[in-house]
Amino acid sequence: MQRFHSIILVDDDPINNLINKRLISKLKLTPQIEEFLEAELAIERIRKMDVSDNILIFLDINMPVMNGWDFLNQYMKEFKLRKDQIIVLSSSIDFQDRQKAKEFTCVEGFIEKPLSPEKIKYIL
């Protein structure tokens, strides 16, 4: 299994974040799991990280203020040199959302909620 400097959860639902954090902790992918209820705060955190840090980001797309698409646009604009893995983690089953996610070169996968060990292993 791959190791990461940090895993960042971006989801406005604190219960989802709690469950996902516990699940990821059991898989021992990283010693550092950070959760953000607001996408803007995740962007601020990434700005402070070293460009060489290997980060895995699980990103919800349906959030208030800055949604997942806004996050991805901002990420693509600001972090061109980063090599992070971004996985869209959404309750959306809309085929158009999957297609839209593929338009972002930084997105490496699209997973439907809920997250599970099998889905993590498959995507990685």
C-alpha cells in the first residue's frame, strides 16, 4: 500500500470526515490525516505544505461557498508543480459529474460514498 505524507479530507459533513478518518487510520497509509469542512481552508493548508510532500486528497464536490469544482479550479491554477493525488469522493451518481472530474488532470479517480477499504485499495 502506498504511503503519503498527509491525507486531506475535504467534506462539509463532519460525520463523513470522522468515519473516513477512522477508516484511513486503520489502513496505516499516513501518520497525518487532516479534515476540512471548508474547501478554502484546505487550499490554505496546501499553500503551507512543501511542494515535495506526497498528499492524497479526498474531495467532496457538493459543498457550500467553495464547492469541489471551485476547489479543483483553484488547485489547478495555484499548484501546477504539485504531484498530489486527488480523488473525488461524492454521493453523486450523475454520469456528468464523473465526466467533468476527468477534465481535471489532477483528479485520479472518482469514488461514490461511502468510502470503504476496498474502494481505497482499488483506487490506489
